[in-house]
Amino acid sequence: MHIIGVEPNEASEASAPNASSAGTGHFDHMAFLATDWPKMRARLRQHGVDYIERTVPVLGLHQVFLVDPSGVRIELSYEIAS
């Protein structure tokens, strides 16, 4: 997986010549299994990043959703201690 933020009107050095900077389109979100929610929560608050939380007991997960600076939604899933 490659994640990069590119300004819409700025050429990327990694782009092929004459390539469009529009990308390949939109997708809903990407999800990662993460650890240490209290530490990440403190970091998000420190940087003023908004997020939404929800717990899904049937999956045993606490999910956190945020949006990166390029507008991509990210899900961080934390296992619920049993």
C-alpha cells in the first residue's frame, strides 16, 4: 500500500510524465488493526484531529474513524479486552 498526499495543482516527482494527478478515484475507507487507543487518542487531541468512535461488541472491536489531510477516511480498530 502506498499513501501519499499530493496537492491537486502540484505535480508529483513520482508521477509519470503527462500523468493525471486525479488518481484512480474514490473508495470508502481503509482499516487498520491498531494498539494503544489511549496513546493515539491523546495524539489526535494534541494535533486537533476530529474523530468518531464506535464499539462493535459482536466483533470485539472499538473503531475510530478519522479523515486524513487528503480527505481519505481511515478506520483504526482496537481489540476490546475480554
